[in-house]
Amino acid sequence: MSTAPTAWRETGVTVLEAETAPLDDVRQLIPFLDSRTPLLWLRKGEGMAAVGEVLRLEFSGPDRIQQASAAWRATAAAAVVDDAVRTPGTGLVAFGTFAFDDESTATSTLIVPELIIGRRGARSWITRIRRAGEPPSAVLPHPTPFGDEYRLSLLPGRLDDDGYRSAVARAVEHIREQDLSKVVLARELRGHLPLESDLRRALVELALGYPDCWTFAVDGLVGSSPETLVRVHHGTVTARVLAGTISRGTDAAKDAAAAATLAASTKDQGEHRFAVTSVMDALRPHSADLAASDEPFALKLPNLWHLATDVAGMLSDGSSSLDLAAALHPTAAVAGTPRRDALALIRELEPFDRGRYAGPVGWVGGDGDGEWAIALRCAQVTPDGDLTAYAGAGIVADSDPDRELAETTMKFRPIVEAFG
């Protein structure tokens, strides 16, 4: 097994061999993962858990997702695949995570694992992948016990509470004075994991606490995202747009009132329209019959309500899921609108590199189909245990700094609880 990074070049494509076979039903995927370098894609108990690394492709710069799409097409075209299951996620698969900003120092990656255990519906499978000419792996996957429990305290990073309020106030002033409709501002929390901490413990907490979200772990980025950037299956493209947020109520009556308040909020409805428009504009060139729900609906998560809109259509140009991720990123839900002006203001007001926060995270198959979420409710964990969590809020002309700070606190909750 080789784990050396491979920078993308148009020549010298690595030839891979992938074999997928059915398994008896696998109920729990997370125990199969490596405790320090998990590769996971999971929602409602279904998805993929992977170990090992046969191939790593790395990308950077403004065309990093387009580079990844080209590299993956070449890799998939050269691969030899034997797939006896033929369901989304079988055969040749790469897990991926991409930096948010064109100027980010964070590396964007596609990782092809050595072994995948998957489950979708009533079907479970195992996929083994190797470089051509290497002997098949004789390793039989098995779940392993979790490591010791741990508790992690997360503290403000380079933008504390007062600093964030000040940044929001400056953004509001800029919006009112300039031709800018919305900007998304984020802040950080930081901590350090104890030696030999088992990341699977946090993933279990996220998967159990937020089953309707995409729980993921790719190259140290772990989280549970409620927002589907794009999903491509057999010629159908879907996306879910989230923008507009309010905290859940403490009882049934207050919870219903919170949902009603969100639905009636001019500020949140306006923020949501910006986000939906940006997604529709990006996907229309790729789908002739693209359609969105007429009105946003209230999406209930354990700690908050979101305004949500589903988008769906048939692909009309043969684009892969990576091609569409490149067209969509960054959406107004995580950057703002107009995009270029919003990104410039983010670079001015956020005193840190977002890394992969709010970038695409997910998987792509050999046929180009795949599932990509926006990396939200997440943290980046370095090999030496440093952890940085991120959360942001959409700022518009009538935003209140205290309310936006409170919204980021709500959005930190999944990571804070999973690790703390």
C-alpha cells in the first residue's frame, strides 16, 4: 500500500483495480474506521467507512475542483473495476475535501482508500482497491474497540466575541454603503486533543445526534453538515439550500413559535432567496428542467431551525458531481452575494484562513456520480492533535451583531458537544 501524495499531472495516471462484493448486513460502520485517520460518509446509518490510502491526489488554487475533476476522469478511465453490487458508492470511489478560498494555504484532496465497507438500504458491500500489479489484500476488516473517553475545551481563536460583533457591525456598514447584499462571516474555536484520542468517539456523537445530516471524516476534517451542495445519481442532480436560522424552542409551543418566527422573518427570507438564486444560476446551464420548491420549508435539526429549499433536475450535459461542485462553490449560503465582493470582504474581516470549512466535502464514484455537502458544523484536526472548529452567519443590511454571534454559538454546538 502506498500513501505518498501524488500531485496531479496529465501524464503518469496511476492504474487502479477495484473489486466490490456483497456482504451480510453491516449495522454499524464507524467501529471499522481507523481511530486517528477515519474516512467516513454517513447519513441515517447508511454510507461508507474506509481505511487505508491507495492514492492521494492534491490540488490548490482557483481551479482546484476543476483540476480534481480532470484528474479523477483520467484515473477512472484507466481503472479496472469489478462491481458485483452496482449501487451508489460501490466500485471505484474517492473521498474528497476542498479548501473554501482560492487563496487558501489548505490542500484540497481526493483520497482513494484501500478498503471500503458500505451500506445502503438493505445492501452492504466491501470494496478492495489496489494499484495494478500489487497483490490483493488478504486483510479481513473487523470493528475495533473505541479508545478512552476524553473531554476537550474549545476556546475562541483569532476572533473573540467582541471581535466578531465588531466584524458584523463593519459588514453591515459596508452592505449599507456599497452594492453588496449579503456576506457570511465566520469565527473559530480552538483546542488540542489528548494524545491517542479516538476520533471515532466524536463521529458517533455526531451521527447519533444529527442523523439527518451528512456525518463525514476526510483527511482530518470531521463534522455533520445539514447542507447538500450537490448530489448526482444516474443522471439526476439534486441540492438542498439552507439559509436563515433560529434556535429551537424549549418546549413544543415555543418551538412552534420559533419556526413561525423564522418563516415570517424578512431578514431570513431575504438571505434565503440570495442563496437559492445562486444555486439555481449555477446549475441551470447543466440541467434544462431544473426546478426548486416554490416556498422554503422549515427544516428541524436537534438544536435549530433552518429555512430550506430543495432543487432537482436531470443532467443535460454529462457533467460529473465534481464538475457541478466546481460550478456551485462557493454558494451565497456560505460566501454572500455578489460573490466576488463578498469574498473580498471576508478576506478583509476574517483574520484567519478558513481552510476547508464551507468548502465541498464528500465522495465521487468512477462514473462521476457522487454526493457533496458543504463542510459546515465541522472541525479540522491536525496530525498532532490541534483542532479548529468553525461557524458562520449570513450578514445582511438589518443584521444585529448580538444575534449573529448567538447564531454562530448555536452552530458550534454539534462540535462542542461531540468533543466536549
